[in-house]
Amino acid sequence: MEIKTGISLQTKQQLSQLQVESLNILAMSMTELKDFLQNEEIENPLVEYTSGKEEAAPITYKETERFYNGTDRDERRENELYEIEDSEKSLEDLVNTQLQWEQIGETERKIVDFCIQSLEQSGYLMIPPKDIAKDLGVAEEQVEEVLSMLKELEPQGLFASGLEECLLMQVRGMDEEELLSDIIRNHLQDIAEGKISTISRGLKISSAEVRKLIHVIKNLNPRPLNGIGGEKAQYILPDVILEFQDGQWNIELNDKWTGNLQVSDFYIHMMETAQDEELKSYFENKLRRARFIMNAVEQRRTTILGITREILKRQEDYFLGKGQLKPMTLEDIGDVLEIHKSTVSRAIRDKYLRVPSGCVLFRSLFTTGIVSSDGNGDVSRNTVKTKLKELVAAEDKKKPWSDEQLAGLLQDAGMPISRRTVAKYRMELGIGGVFQRKDG
């Protein structure tokens, strides 16, 4: 009985490890996947890696207009690389694309520009809001409102005040957010010193659980500005290409260049003819590993393409320039594909979609679902925005509501959202801050 229990526990642990690794593969960018596959070839003799065709030259943004008009459509390169020639402008464009402001006050624009120009090379904004307010001659609350929205953008961690906040921003919404946040706030030094037992005692969890959480933290990005706005020309590599031709959509996962894995016939023959049981066992383990990786990569393809198809169904008019972005949550897509919303989140993390108008972050296409306080399901973002406009229109202009007060009023109306989200929606609607709305 004890032996069976031990075997069962070991099997569950192995399954859990494989599930974690499969999710890690799902979250990889194209370049990370290529590096990962190349490393597998080095470590596993049964694996043969075939590199994809190299790109001769990147496509600059100046060329994309001609490209999208169809002039050089037949010359489409397998490596869809887009060079951003002006690195400072690239960061500004990345921010503006995600904010998607139809209307924005002059003061908010001034704050956004100041924050972009003040970013450290790491992607941190080290200047306190009160100092920004003083330098610009604006209210500190206005600066905090803009910063709240900027910190919702990707790459996650951008505009953080330092390492701790950067990491906290990235674990937001994860399954183990509370424990991860506790470690980040209180045990970063313990991680650096390898004090697993100290963290274990502090959080009252097992050492194995601590190691799993540390693994998650070590895979976060401590420098969110890396690869954006540097001195060298920057590149955006779209993970998925979405084209509209002859009245039909074509969806293509842009992974040809990452190469492929296959099992070596030579070593398979060696395994089948091996007389040494230890050698045979070694080959069998490596074969299982190779098959797992190939299955995980194929599952990654299936998941990303499935997500893209569901996004297209909801946002077709938007991609064609015929309409606005419709409310859509990670959970909406997950429910259709029968996967958890956290899996959707991992699949789209830091990934780009190329549409007829250019490259967009997958994340920028999603809105946050709001659960009604009566438990009767989600309230759409448009519904909340409509209510927000009504509240502002009816407020006392001599004493306008603050974002915190508006959040409370929305809560009373069965729409529980944070002050930060109120600020975000307000600015998207072109509604000024409390000081701008005040008469007299």
C-alpha cells in the first residue's frame, strides 16, 4: 500500500512539473522558443533541430504602408520583422497604441510625455508623483491618475517606481498572487541568499512550494524596457499574422523561422538494439522528453491560433477599420476554448498580432471583466462607462467627484471597480480630472 501511494505521489509530482513546463512553453516568445529548442538539441541526443530560414533584412515601418497596400505582397518574407527606426518614438508609439485615447486633455498629454522621457533604461520611473507635479505645475492627483493608467500597459512592469513594484505588477492576476506578492515584498533578499527555509517558515508553506514560487519570480522581467527604445534599431516580431485577402481572412502563426524538432532515427535504432538496460532506459527517458516537447510546441500552436480565431470573430470590424474595439475579456475567450483565463493570459503574454493596420499587442485587445456585486454575471465595460458619464454629468460642478468617490458610487450601483480603473475609463472617455471639471 505504501509503495502504491509513493508511486502515485511521484506520478502526480511529475505530472505537475510537466504541466508547469508546458505552460512555460506556451508563454514563450518566438525568440525564447527558438533558444529553447536549440538548447533541447544540445541536451538531448535523440533530438534533431532544423533551423528555420533566416531573414535577409527587416521590414521598416516606412515599408509597411506599401506592403499593406499590396504592392509587394508576393514578396512577403518568412521572417516578419519590423524595424522601428526612431527608438524614442517607438516607446511613445507603443504607449499611445495601447492607450487608444480618442480624446485626451492637454495636461494629461503633458504628463504622459514627461513620464516617457523620464524613464530609466530599466523601464522604471524613479521620480515621485509629487516631484512630477511640481515640475509640470499640475496637481499631484492628476499625475497619479495618469500613472495608474500607464502602469496597466504592456510590457508589464513599465513605469514602476522600482524593482519591487515592477515584479508586483507582473504577478497581478496570477493564481498564487497573494503568496508571490508576499515573497516579493518581504523576501527578495532571502531569495538572493538562498534562504528557502526562512521563506518557508515566514509564509508557513513547504520548501517545495517556495521553490515553485521562486521559479515563477525568477521568470519575471526585472527590466521591462529591455528591447524598447535602445540605441540600436528595434524590432517587433509578430507572433501571429492576420491578413484579409479577396474577402477572406488568413491566420498564420509566424513560427517557421524558429525551426523544428524531430527524433533522430539513428538514436532510435541504437535504443532498439541496445543490450545494456541502463543505456536503453536512458534513451527511453530522452525519447519521452523529446515527444513531450514536440507535443507541447504543437499545443502552443493550437492554443495561440485558437485564441486568435476567437478574437477575430469578435473584433473583425475593428481590424478592418469599420468599428471600435468591442468589450472582450480573457474569460470570454477561455470559456469558448474550454481553457482557464490564466492559460489565455500566458498564451498572449508580450505577444504581437499583425493586422492590416499594423502590429498590436494581443493584451491591448482585451478589457477587464467586471463582476456585478449582485453576482448575476459580468457587467460590460461600455455599461460601466455609460454609468460613469451619467455620474459626472449629474455631479455638482463646484464640488466634482474624485475618482475614489466615483468608484464608490459605481460600487453602490453594482459595478465594483477600483479607483485606478475609474481613472482609466474616465480618460478614455475624454473626461477631465476633478480639477479640470471644477467650476470657479
